Amino acid sequence: MLSLNNIHVTFNAGTPTEVRALSDINLKIADGEFVTVIGSNGAGKSTLLSVVVGTVKPERGSVHLDGEDVTAWSPHRRAMHVGRVFQEPRLGTCSSLSIEENLALAAARGKSRGLKGALGTRQNRKWLADQVAKLEIGLEDRMTQPVGTLSGGQRQAISLLMATLLPMKILVLDEHTAALDPGAAAKVLALSTEIAETRKLTTLMVTHSMRDALAVGHRTIMMDSGRIVLDFTEEERAKLTVQDLSSLFGRAIGKQLDDDKLMLA
Ligand SMILES: Nc1ncnc2c1ncn2[C@@H]1O[C@H](COP(=O)(O)OP(=O)(O)OP(=O)(O)O)[C@@H](O)[C@H]1O
Ligand SMILES: [Mg+2]
């Protein structure tokens, strides 16, 4: 169980640029539950994920993982349990390193050894290629190719694999298909749900597509101005169309919204 309790985050507190990014967030996510997160720009979605990952420390409130208070844990320590994939494919991977070098670094997480040591034996390299083969995107024969030469979708698939390579519990996806063309986005989304399902990962996925938010995972939360304004269970969600979701969200925040994308009209 991942539990966020009374989380408050303010950026630039006490200055003219003060922003209250999260206000009294309370969220409990069961093991293996996949939650989609939707909300307008600046709603606090990425900040929420950063609090889970540990790169943003809440000024108030606590984060518990399986009953343990991890609020004070560094992002490095949390990385043993939490993997993150960003919107921008370049952020998750190192362009000048090969596919297998990127993966070897991910596999060496928490260990202090160089890249050569991380790549290790021929068996290790075979194991990495086997993991890539499971993605079924034909990259297992191109393990020594620099990641910078891959397409955005291929890079996001490798980022997903890097984030989930070692045993971990929580997967955090921040608009990770937004920079991709529709075909690649669909493929990376399908890959994400498959990995989350087979590994029984607790997952938080931010998306701007209400269609994807409803189609993927088990539960959908909607955020506005640093708060969770709507929270739909799997049963409640099953009855909702994109139009329903749009008008419910619009009503909750007192604004009119454009169809599928969360754009304020
Ligand atoms: N490091 C930071 N320093 C100052 N303000 C920040 C910082 N990070 C986020 N903010 C502010 O906090 C608020 C919430 O930002 P956040 O990035 O969480 O929104 P979001 O819901 O992810 O939006 P988007 O859909 O545009 O990605 C915004 O007003 C943003 O400008
Ligand atoms: Mg964001």
C-alpha cells in the first residue's frame, strides 16, 4: 500500500512567486492498483509524482510505503522501490550510450561500480538482451546501438524497461506517451499496462488524454489547483464516457472543457 497523508507542498514559500502546488492530499493506493491521474496544466500532477519519488519533500504530511514512513528517504533510497518514466524520451536514457550500456547502468542501481563492471559477464549481456526481447519491438539485435539513434517510442520502451528492470513496487509515469506519435504512443501505453500487470506494480500514470485515463488501469483521479477533486473507482469509471468525465470535471472546477484533451475552454 502506498499512502500519502495530508501532503502540502509550496514552492518558493514566503516570496512573491510562492505557489501552493499541493494542498492536503490524501491518497491510498493498494498494491497492484493502477491509477490514472488527470487534471489541467499546473494542477499539481507532476508534483504529486515527485513527492512519491522523493525529489520534492512535502512541507507537511507523510508518505508511507507498506506501512513504513519513507517521507525522509532520499530519492536514491526510494529508487529501490520506485521507478519513473518522464514525458521527454531524452530524460530517461543517455543518448551517447548503447542500449545495453543504458540497461546495465539501470541494473547496477544502488551498486558503486563503473559501466564496465555493470555490463559484467556475457551471461549478464545475454540477460539484458532477453529483457529487451520481451518488449517485442525488435531491439534485442541492436543492443550496441547508441540510444540517441532510436525513435522516441523505442526510447520510451527502453526507459520503461530501465525503470522496471530490477525488483520494485511502484511505477510512476508522467505523460510518458505525450511526445510520441499516435502509433508509438499506443504501443508504449500497451507495454506499460502489460509490465504493470505482469509485475503487479502499483502505478500512477499522468495523462492529458481523458480517453486513455478511462481506458487504462483501475481507477482515475482528477486534480485541480493542488487538490484531488474527483476519484473514481473501477466500477464507477466503467459507466463513464469521455464526455461524462469532461463535464464532471468541468463542474467540479467550475469551468467548461474541450472534448478529449484536458484543455480549459
Ligand atoms: N520546482 C518548482 N518551482 C516553482 N514552482 C513549481 C515547481 N514545480 C512546479 N511548480 C509550480 O507548481 C504548480 C504545479 O505544477 P505541476 O508541474 O505539478 O503541474 P502539472 O499538473 O504537472 O501541470 P502540467 O499538466 O502542465 O504538467 C504549478 O503552478 C507550477 O508552476
Ligand atoms: Mg506535469
